[in-house]
Amino acid sequence: MTVLDILIVGNDAGMLSDEAENLTKADILSSKIQTLIEDMKDTCHSVGGLGLSANQVGAPANLFIYPEDIGRNTMTHKYNVIINPVIFAGNKGKFKSRGEGCLSVPGRYFTIVRYKEVIIYGLNEKGEEINFRTKSKQLAKLLQHEVDHLHGVTILDKGKEVT
């Protein structure tokens, strides 16, 4: 088990503001990326995070993870992995996500306008194509948050801080 350091906005602005690099199937299947994914799972679990992008742990790879049990009160070591994500708005409109936090902006919370539903395309940890439409605002918010990270955008860039 390896728990990685999470980069903090202000201290590690460079990596967090850079665009992540797409991965090929060979990259995905490499021991380097497979180890990164496992370490990210250990890290996310250890801090009780709802999601974690690779650039938050200093890797420029275009991937993120989130718990399979999102929306429940239990946290497990089972995570979904999305690589090279492309996200589209669904047809349910927008909402104000109040009190949205981020592991890279600890102790601060923001109001951000997010889509209620998204459709996401990408690859899983085996390099296989995946796509789905979200069924909850919570999952739609999480996916948008992590994809923002992969584009070098943080909640500081998008939201209004809740005081």
C-alpha cells in the first residue's frame, strides 16, 4: 500500500494547472500506470476522498478514480477508473453545487454551477471503452470536478467561496 502526497493549490500550482496527457492502451497496461492507479486508490481511501485525479498526486496522466459506492455512507477499496475522459452535458439542466470541496484546496468550500446529468466516454483500467449517463446529481458533480482537474481547472477557478 502506497499513499501518495496530494498536491495543494498554491504550493504545487504548476501540476494542478497543467492539462493532463492522454494515455494509449500500452500506457494504460504498463506497470507504471497500473501501479499509479493502485496507489491512487490507496491514497483516496486513506483520506476519505470522493475522487482523485492523477495530477493531484503529481502524475500528468489523464485519469481519475472514484469509489463505486458513491452516494452511500460507506467507503470501500473498490474504485472506478476513467482514463482519457470526455464529458458532455446531459439534458436535465444545471444546479448550484453548494459546499463543494477539494482535496487540493483543503478546508475551503465553494458554490459552483454544475450540470445535473452528464454523459462520459473514456477507457477503463484495462484500456476498454466505457460510456454512461449519470443517474444522480452527486455523481455528475463528481465527474465534472475530476474532469476539470484533468484540464488544469480547480474549484478556485470556477466557484465562489462559501464563507
